[in-house]
Amino acid sequence: MMLALRPNCECCDRDLPPESPLALICTYECTWCRDCAETKLGMTCPNCQGNLVPRPIRPPAMLAKHPASTERKHRPERCA
């Protein structure tokens, strides 16, 4: 199964394209930008309480074969 590579931060809705080094994920692929993860979330996913780690960057050839998700999740209430 491939990572979804979700397109945005669930907290601030910032765009996080597949090649972004600013994207962080938890074990369930909840996706956050580095700024929100560090300043609002304490590097812990508010959905599962798991740690946040850098999201891998899929190589371009594989991204063409297995595109990133276009499904946006925006839940700013989780970042209060």
C-alpha cells in the first residue's frame, strides 16, 4: 500500500505538495506542516497522540505511476 501523500496541513490548510520537505505525518498519515507541528502540536498528532515524522518524498517517476492524493482534510479545531 502506498502513502496517500495528502495535499495539505490539517491544521492551517497550507498546501503541501508531494515534494515538500515541510510535511510531517503520523502513523495514520495525518498530515501537518512543520510550523503547526512544532508551534501548535508539540510534534504529537492530536488525532492519535502518535509522534510526527518527516513525510517521505516519492521520486518523480514513481509519483507519475502512483500520484499523490487530492483529498484535503482541514480540521483546525484539532489544533487549538
